[in-house]
Amino acid sequence: MIDELTYDAELNFVRVTMSGDIPDHEFRRVLEFLTTSQDFPPEVNVLWGIRKIEFFNLNTSFLKTLGEIRDDYAAKRNPARAAILVPGDVEASIVRLFRDISKMPDNHLKITESIDDAENWCRSEDPS
């Protein structure tokens, strides 16, 4: 479920917070918002707060579906970067698997447990 989907004009990135289950149509809805909004360019960076999603329901098949959806929007969003805010190591490993499945470049994704790290990375010009 999407709890928050807002553009932070001051920090110049979109903040997405989700909890519970993540139906693939909600993921697609976020990417559609990112590519069609008139408030910011489609390549705006995104902070995904997924600390409260139900990770135990995620499997490889579902991650492949999310990867395919992400790939549908990749050309419009390039060179956008994403910071993924996770609750721990296990969830970070699941996000890495998603990154690998969707063939997302390493320098386009930051996986972290720290909100400060995520925000700083989204605001920075240098993705390293």
C-alpha cells in the first residue's frame, strides 16, 4: 500500500513510503506518477521507504514482475536514481536481488537503513 507519494521541492526528490503488501499495480502507479507529473522532470531521484512492507510475501516471480514494470519506465526515467530505505540486512538482500533481476546499474541504487544516508544520496549530484 502507498502511504506517501510526494515531491519534496526543497530537497528536489520524490518520497514514496509503502507498507503492507505491494501489489504490482501500485508500483506501476508510482512509476506512472514519476513519468507524467508536471511538477518535476521524469528523471527526478526517488527515496523509497519500504521499511514497513511485508517482505515475507515477496518471491522471485514477483520481483521479476516488478523488474519488468521498472524496465517499462527505465528509458523515461534515465538517469534517475533511487534510494531504498530498508529495515535490515535480509530486506537489503531482497532489494539487491530485485536490482539484479531488473538490470538496474549499481550506481543508480542506494540501499540503506539510514534516512539521512538516503536523503543525502537523493540530493547529491554524484551517485558514488
